[in-house]
Amino acid sequence: MEKLISKLAALGVPGLVLLFAVSTSGYVGAAAIVTALSTLGPGGIIGGIATLALIGLIAHGLTEYGVDALSSALVKELLKKGESKQSILEKIEKYPLSKSLKSRLREEVHNYC
């Protein structure tokens, strides 16, 4: 049941983005959809569809694993690729994250062997 809800939520986010883009396009019908898709991403309509797909994948990851798990995995991957602890700590401070998440990520960086 949780996987179904996760997938439905992931589909809802791109749908809301498309709905917002269509409503702000100033057109109605097919012209509104074409205009919205072409403005959403680079490369016209195909880019807009790709952008919506990417938004769906990101939303699915967030609903499936949560922000904490994804951000922790990202920090570990950056450390594995050889990025310095100091540069990762600077990035953590720049990002608009909650204080508790920043604290957990800093701890993750310091505890990495």
C-alpha cells in the first residue's frame, strides 16, 4: 500500500506543475498544453516532457525514502568520489535546509571514515 501511495504522490507533483503552467500560459485547450510544455524545459515540448519526468522521479525518491535518507546518501556519495569534507560542509551551510538536517549532515561528514 505504501508503494502505491508513493507512486501516486510522485505522479501528482508533475501534474500540479503542468496544471500551474497551463493556467499561467494565457491560452486554452491544446494551445495551453503545448505552450506549457514548451516553456517547462529546454528543447521545446520534448524538453518539457523530460522535465516533468525528472520532477516525477525526484518526487518519487522523496516520498519513497525521505529527504533525510536522500541527503545522507548524497553526502556519502560525494565523500566516496573524493570531495573534501570542508567543501561538503560549505555546501551544507549554503543550502536552504532545516537546522536539524544540517546538523545530521555535518555529523555524517565528520563520522565518515
